Amino acid sequence: MKADPPAPDDRNALEREWLALTRETLPALAAARRWPVSADHCFQRILLDHAVGGRWYDHVPGRPAYRHIDAAALARAVALGTAVAAGVADLHALNARSLAWRRASAAPRPG
């Protein structure tokens, strides 16, 4: 079983774990698990959106996001990605919520 994600105070370890998780681990599982996404940037979108509670780019001041997001939020994203890989978090539901945040933000506002 995989170890817990690094603590927020170990930024370099968090970033390494983030990149391995989103570029290697999750994409390698995508086809067998019939996930709705398979590209690294899609996993990153989903996990970062959930780490900040909305569209990540409304909360993160620079790009690439993993270098500019606060360490606690990156740790939340890594923990969620680890839960997805372990099969205890539902990627289908997480993706649907991420897309809903984007649709809601794109909708015209009354008045």
C-alpha cells in the first residue's frame, strides 16, 4: 500500500508526488478503470479544483498551478489523487463536480 502523501511543509516532496501521481499513476489506471479522463492535465484540473473548492485558476495566481498553489491545497490535491488511485474516491463524481463548477462560472449572471 502506498504511503500517505508528504506533509505540506515538504514542498519539494509534494511537487514530486503530484507530478508522479498525475503524469504516471492516474493515467496508467485510467483505461482499466474506465475513467472519464486519461490525460494528465485532466487529472490535475479535477484534483486542483477540489483542493480549492472551485475552478483552480480563480484561486491560484500563477502557472504552473502546482508551483503556485499554497502547500496545504497541494497536499489536499495529492491526498485526493492518492484516494482516487486507491479506489476510495470516485473520479466520475469528482470530474462531474469540477465540470459543474466550470459551467456555473461560465453562465451569464442575471441583471
